Amino acid sequence: MNWLGRIFTENLGLKLLAVLLAVTVWSAVGGDVATEIMVPVPVEFLNVPPGVHYEAEPSRVELRVRGPRWMVRQALVTDFSVPLDLSTMTEPGERFIPLLRENVAAPASVEVIEITPAQLKLIVKAPGEP
């Protein structure tokens, strides 16, 4: 029975230090789990030519994003944007525009996994058309 007592009491300082280091390493590496969430984001239309009217379906998309738990929880909808340049969209008609992950503006530590829907229907109307 004496040997059992020595296992717990010998080098007690070193054993406590080892436990403290193990907890520190675990919290630094294992405590930062990646989290995925869905974020509703409006599509942002840039460089709209004067006099051009348009309708977009949908005007809001869902982003599935992944990142460190603390970063994802602190991120706001305003931290994300899906910009769409309309400077070349002057002719009336219907177009389908692919929405690409690379074009989404997001915080640096957050990765955009998916955009739903994957494309946007844009209807450009001639001036005076309802």
C-alpha cells in the first residue's frame, strides 16, 4: 500500500505542472472547434446604370459559413456581402447570374462553404416598362 501513496505524492510539483500544461494545450488546440452556420445576406447591386430598372429573384441568399466558434458567433450579417456588378447589364431581358463563393466578402477567418441558391435571376427592364 505504501507504493500507491508514493505514486501520488512523489514529484507532486512536476505532476501538477504537467497537468496544467496538458490543460493549456488542450484549450488552445482542441477548444477552438470549427462551427458552421447559415447566414441570410442581401445581394448588393453595384454600378447600376442610370435609367435601368431591374428585378432580382431572390434578393437575399443564404450563406453557409465555417470558422472558429468564437469568430462565427461574433460575426454579424453586415460583415458579409454578396456584391453584383450591374454596369454591363443595360439591355432588357432575363439573365441568370452564377453566385460564386470567391465573390462573397466575408471576415478573414470565416470560409464560405455554399451559397443557396447558386444563381440569381436578373430581369432588366427597359426604361418606362413596369
